[in-house]
Amino acid sequence: MKITNINLYHLRMPLLNAFETSFGRIQTRDCVLVEAFAEGLIGYGECPADHDPGYSYETVGTAWHILKDFLIPAILDQELVESEDLQVRMGFVRGHLMAKAGLEMALWDLMGKSQGFALHHLLGGVRQQVDVGVSVGLQSSPHELVRVVQGYLDQGYRRVKIKIKPGRDVMDAQAVRKAFPDLRLQVDANSAYTLESAIALHPLDELALLLIEQPLAEDDLWDHSRLQTQFRTPICLDESIVSLRHARQALEMHACRVINIKAGRVGGLSQGRAIHDLCQEQGIPVWCGGMLETGIGRASNLALASLAGFTLPGDISATDRYYAEDITDERFVLNPDSTIDVPDSPGLGVDINQKALKRATLAKISLSNKG
Ligand code: OSB
Ligand code: MG
């Protein structure tokens, strides 16, 4: 198929609750929505770059620039049969993986709609519901954290991740573990430690955590491998894994025992699936990370997490954990067994709510070769 024109939207949506991590606190969440037109169909993709370069160097501003000035001109009116055709055309752009992933997602949505298949089917998924958990931001105190976690358990979540940072790590995790002895619990530091300062995390090894996510810098596979030797608890990498090659190298040097897969971080669903396949071959568990997505990105995450190797619960929560109003008609709900249904209609399987999209839009541009 040939994509003839694309609209980009800069979206900003208010979060129901502020979300605080070791790299910052947000009350609203930005992203770039890609709207691609081909064969009378419309495909959507979400580029999860945020307002600030805290999680990654990419921002809405860099993604907008790279999409508008480089990626989109390279793919408009080109024959694209599968995601690989798109990746080859985008290959001249170094990095900017979230920008590429947003465009790739729109192509998957178009391919699914044109062939009449849901995304989970195109990707090779094996389940209709996926196990999910909730990612809880830093709270004002361990006491408040326990109260917030209790609220999510009351809603039915059976796996909880808490954010940590230096000075807000062991006490927070101990408080949650003490309150909920059997909870499936994990922590995420978002690169806030060094090999030296991570000594402070040693008591976490006594808390029967599922994993410790991304304690060290994103460009530091080697020190993660040294840190892993100090812990029984598996280290899980998020920010550090930006490609299939990084995944292979991380596993070869034992830098982690679990991988968090985010299609946005690795340049698209195709690369996410490739990392899944590698990990599955090697018996390494993976799970689907989240970036506070809208209904578009959430639908994509659910389809990806339906692949057989996603054996740990994903950071894919119900819509009402994030937004009062989403840009899709569909709202995702938590089933009583802490799962969410994988969309089953063609493509992403969700429809845009035009009024909500309009309310969330800060800027829009239309790109085509016809001027
Ligand atoms: O590190 O997993 C992360 C959100 C934004 C950026 C990075 C991360 C997160 C989350 C939230 O943990 C997961 C979710 O979407 O619920
Ligand atoms: Mg993370």
C-alpha cells in the first residue's frame, strides 16, 4: 500500500493523578499522534515521546521535527507491503526510535484494516487476555504509598510496580512488602543509581521482588552485568535495550535476567517482536512496558503482550488509571483476574473519538507530496 498523506497531532492530556518518577513529575502527558491515509483507510500510531527529555532524549519536539522533515518525506507514496519496507526507508535516520515507532504503528493499523485482521493476529499473538499490573509513582511518604497501593489492589490489580529513587527506595519497598506479604511486587529506578550508589539497594534482595528495573544508566550494560552478580533478584532492563542487538549483548554479558519491551523505545512493533523472539529462544521472560499511552498505544501494547513469551504481567493498566477522557471510543477495563482483553477488530481495533481528539490537540500539521 502507499501512504498518500499524514497528519501529525501534538496531544496533551491531563492525567487523573500526577505521575512521579526519579526523572520528574508530570500532571499532563504529551505525545505525537500519527494519522496516515492509504487506500481510503486511516491508520493511527502513537509516538510516546513526552514533553521533556527525562526518560529518553526524544521529546515531542524532536519527534515532530524528525517525522516531518525526514521520516515522512521518505515514505510518502512509496509501496509498503510490510513493516520491514518502512524500516528500510527509515534506516538513514540514526536513532529517534520513538518517532519511527509511531509511524510503524500507523502502518500496522493500516495493514490490519486492509487485510481484515486484528493486530494481535498479524503479530502472532496467542491469547485473548493479557496479565497486567499497575505502575505506581513516587508518593509523599511510605505510608501514603501503602494507601495508594491498597487502592489499586481493591480495584483488582494483582501485580504492582513502585518507582524508586535514591533516598526513596528501601523504606518504600519494605513498607509495601510488610503491608502485602504475598503481593507480586517489583521496583523501577529509571537509571537513578550508579554501580557505587546501588549498594543502597542491597536490602531489596530480601523482599522477594519479581525484579529490579533499570537501576543504572541507560548506556551502561556493563555495570548492570556487574550489579547483577550482587543480587539474587533478577535485574530487568528498560531504557538500556534499544535494539535487538542490545538485547542479545545484554543477555550475553548477563546484564539482566528479564527484559521490559516497549515498542516505542526499540523503534517499532517489529523490533519489539524480534526481541521477544530472541528472549523466548533463550528462556528469558519478557513483559510489556508502558508509557502512559492513550487508547491507541494501549491497544498496540495489548496486541504485543499477547505473544507467547510475555510471561510476566505488563505495565498496561485500565484507562481509568490514567485518563478521565481518552481519544479512543473504547475504554480498557480491568477484568477480575487482573487481565485486560486484547482488541480483536481489524488493525489496532479502536476508533478515534474526534471530539476528544480535538480537545487534546495543541498543534496539527498535514503532510503530503501534493503541497
Ligand atoms: O519506566 O516504565 C517506565 C511511564 C513513563 C515513562 C517510563 C515508564 C513509565 C511507567 C508507566 O512506568 C507505565 C504505564 O504506562 O502505566
Ligand atoms: Mg521502566
